[in-house]
Amino acid sequence: MPKPIGGNNMKRTVLTAVAVLSLLTGQASAADKVKLGLITTLSGPQAVLGIPMRDAAELALDMLGHKIGGLPAEIVYGDDQQKPDLGRQEATKMLEKDKVDIITGMLSSAVLLAVYQEVIKSGTIIVSGNAGPHQVAGEMCSPYFFNVAFQSASEAQAMGLYLTAHHVDNVYAMAPNYAAGHDMIDGFKRGFKGKIVDEVYTALNQADYQVEITQLRAANPSAVFTFFPGSMGIQFIRQYAESGVKDKIPLYTTNTVDSNNLRSLQDAAVGIYDASYWGNNVDIPRSREFVAAFRKKYDYTPPYYAAGTFDAIFLIDSAVRAVGGNLADKKGLIRAMEKADFPSVRGAFTFNTNHFPIEDMYVFHVIKENNNYDLKLDERVVKQQKDLYYTECHMKAD
């Protein structure tokens, strides 16, 4: 007589099937690898800023054993040449062809604004290592966007507060005519309580500033505030020093002198003050570790652009690890990033409600000692600064 179907054999079969299904499901939840897309400026006049960002990303990957969150990792690089249209093309390619999991880099505010909507609408997370225009800190904020560096107005606001505290009563302000330039001047005016003698916007990537220097000389302000990053800063500072105005009217800046371009500027930059969220001689253990490793690998001192990108990679690593490599779990990745459980060059790190840092702001000044040029820490101007736009952010969960 045949045995009835079922009984213990059936139970064992069902249990085995459930176990196999559970195993397969668990395997499917974790990705095989992590692919990051890093968009920055790698050619043209502003490559002097983008190349340190790429170098920092490669250093971070080395230190992580070429893994992100424990998974094998690859970085796809996109050169925007600081042109919004090219940045948009690179972002589209990364999303549609390269199938990147997360986009980072983002040197230029103009490029970030050009790619922002497409990337966010695709459900892809952006972790900016530099650019932080006010729009994405305020009314255009998104759960899918994080900035580990600064909001564009924050450092300039700190310099405005610094000059007010040091009793400077009138300032001539200058910046290039694009998103970050306007944010910088706006931030400075919010911090500075004296008179703005004039507010001048120059062409992006302008090389000759003789006309502007002649005009500010005639205005005879107590001080000049500028934001001229990368090659623009090198050209302006050289011409400012050569004109002789630097000896009469002190120059205060943000994102204009850094440890990288001091190699070119040398004596022309001595005595200039610059505000920033980080400097290579800030006495924080993680910062010292980063600077030493960067110098050993590349034989130059990292600027703050590199520091922001270095932090971005480690933030991403912490989030991927927290979700067990399940890159499809976007909400889990976002929650993990909001905790900011990663070793930052700034020590303890906290995100505000708009996914921008709450952080200290410093003022440095350029010195020459034993034929070496460096940015020496002058003072910490603001402790745990919140940016100017977070109250305009009404984050909507997906």
C-alpha cells in the first residue's frame, strides 16, 4: 500500500524550501559592489581645485582597502570643466550608462544646480564634498542630498563677523558672477556690520583684474573682501600684490588662498587672511592623520577641497556598512548618513536638519617661515555654526 503524501517528509521539504528562499533573499539584498560617480573639474583653469578632490577620493579608497561598506568599490570620474552643461552630461551618463549607486564630488555650485534635479528625481543620493548653494540648503533641500563641507555663505559670514570684531568699519567686496559668488557676498554682508563701499562681480574665470584693482584703489576702503577660488585667486592675488595696493589696503578672503595654491603664490600671499571650515594645521587627530597620509601619497599639502571629499567617502562608507550593503535601501542609507557615524577631519561631526554640517569656522593668515609658506590658524571665529538657510528647508521624506 503506498504511503500517503505529506507527513514528516512534506514538513522537511517545506522547511528546506523556506531556508533556501531565505538564503537567496538575504544574498539578493546585498550588492556585489559599490559604484560611486565623482563629478569635479579635472581640466581647464579650475582643475587646480578638482584634482585634489580626486586625489582625496583615491586616498580614502586606499585607506578603506578599496572597499566601501565592506564591498568592492569603484569610482567613476566625470570632468565637468566647471561647465554646467558638461556636468549635466556627466551626471546623465553616470545614471543611465554607468549605473552608479551614489554621486559625490561637486566642486562648483553652478554645476551642482545643473545636475541636482535629475539626480534627486532618479532617487540617487548626492554627497557634495564642496558645493553648497543656498537653494539646496533651503527651499530646494532634499532627503537625497548631503553636504559634508559647508554652505556657500557660511565661511564668508564668519569673515564678516571677524572683521566686525576687529573694528574694521568699511569694506570693498568682490566675487565672480555665479551662484557661489553671490552666496559669498551675501554671507559676508550678513556677518559684517560696517559699510560696504562697493559690491563688484567679475566674470567667471576672469584672468585680468587690473581695471577692478584700479577702481578699488580709488575707492580707498579700509579693507577688501574677496572670494576668488582656484586660478582666479592666483591671478587676482598676484596682480593685487604687484599693484602695490596690498601694502596699503589689507586683503581678507574666503576660498581664495589655500595650501595648494600657496606653492604658486608664495610672497604675494603673505599677510592675507582667509576664512574656512578646515585648515591643514587644525589640531584634530583625524585631521593630522589625513594630512600626513595625503602628503606621503602625493607630496603636497591637501587644501580644504580635498578634506571635504575625503570626509564624503568615509560618510558613504559608514552608510553602506550600516545597511549591510543593501544599496536598494535608500531610506536606510539616508538614515545612516544623518547619524554621521564616520571619522571626520573635523572631529565630531553633526548634520543639521537640512543635511548641511553644524561646524566651527576659522580664520587663518598666510605666513612665511624658513622659506616655507603656510596658513597659520589665527582664531576660531564661530563654534558650531548653523548655516543661514536651514530654517527655509522643509524636508519631505520620500
